[in-house]
Amino acid sequence: MRIRILVVDDHQLVREGLRLLIAGFADCEVIADAKEGAEARRLARELAPDIVLLDINMPGQNGVQICRHVLAEQPQSKVVMLSMHSDQDYVLRSVEAGAKGYVLKDSAPEELEQALRQVMRGGSYFSPQVTGALMARLRGGVEPAPAVTLSMRQHEVLRLICEGHSNRSIGQRLHISPKTVDTHRTQLMQKLGIHDVAGLTRYAMRIGLIA
């Protein structure tokens, strides 16, 4: 039985790369791809994919929100998150939204194939880099990292600030007003006790939000 996959990522080169990569996996095919949440939800309803391979960082609705909507409308589909973030907060939010897998973007192709097959069989798969921290967190064995005090939106704003975007540019990317961006920026600095962009950048690097 072939595994029918819907790829969701806002970067065309990533979507095309995943198409080529998955085409090399036996009994796997990308039946469609989407660049944003509304399109992903429509295609999931129309095509009923076995697996939705979903980037966690999306403009507008983030991947966690898209995951919730897709599974609410198409509960027989399974979601595997694809992310550059190993931070516990991202993983936990994905699990809470119903994702059955979480694969880091720097993983080997074999790991992605393993994740798709394992999830298709009814199991779950998490990249080894996040599994240990996730299990410890779920068992209450470690203190939450400081990043868990931030919302997903605040993570997005933090990342874009550190990448050098202005409030206006961030607002356009996230479909919110510059004033709302400024509010998020102020709340970030208050929560973290950091009051300059250089400090925010060092923090984002420390938690793995940016390279």
C-alpha cells in the first residue's frame, strides 16, 4: 500500500526538494503540496492524505495551529512535523496538537523515511535529538527551559527580530499589525529580562531558535 503524503511548507525549494526525496522512498508519493494553512486544509479535505508532512514555521497560522485544524477536519490523516527547532516547547505543542511525528530538518533522509513508515503503521516517531529531553519533560524529570514561557507567536516574533526584520516586515509576514509586533517585542523583553536585540539574539541562539 502506498503512503500518500501532503507536503506543507512556505518555501517552494523545500517543497520541491521533499518531492524529489520522497519519490525515492519505496511505496511513498507526494500527492500535493501547499504553501500556507488555508491551502493545506483544503487539500487535506479534498485528497484525504495518509500523512501531512508539515513545517512548524509557517506565515500566518503556524504549523501547530494548522495541525489542529487539519486533524479536526480530517481525523484519519496523520501529521508529521518537520522543524529546525529541537526546543521542548515546540515538540510538546506539536504533540498536544495531535502530531504523531517530529523530524528535525537536518536529519538524514533515512530518518524521514523511517518516520513516515512508523507513523503510517500507527506508531509515532521523534528525532533522537528531541526524544530524551521530551521524555524527561513529560516525566517531570527536568525543569522547563526558559523558552517554554513564550507562546508560539512570541517564538516567531523573536526569530524574525533576530533575523533583522523591522516591525513592519514582521507584521507583513505574520499578518499582524506593526503595533501588535511592538507589543510582542515589549512582552518578550519583559519576560526574558533582556532589553536589546543583541541580548535577544544570544538568547535565541542558546535555545536553538536560530543558528
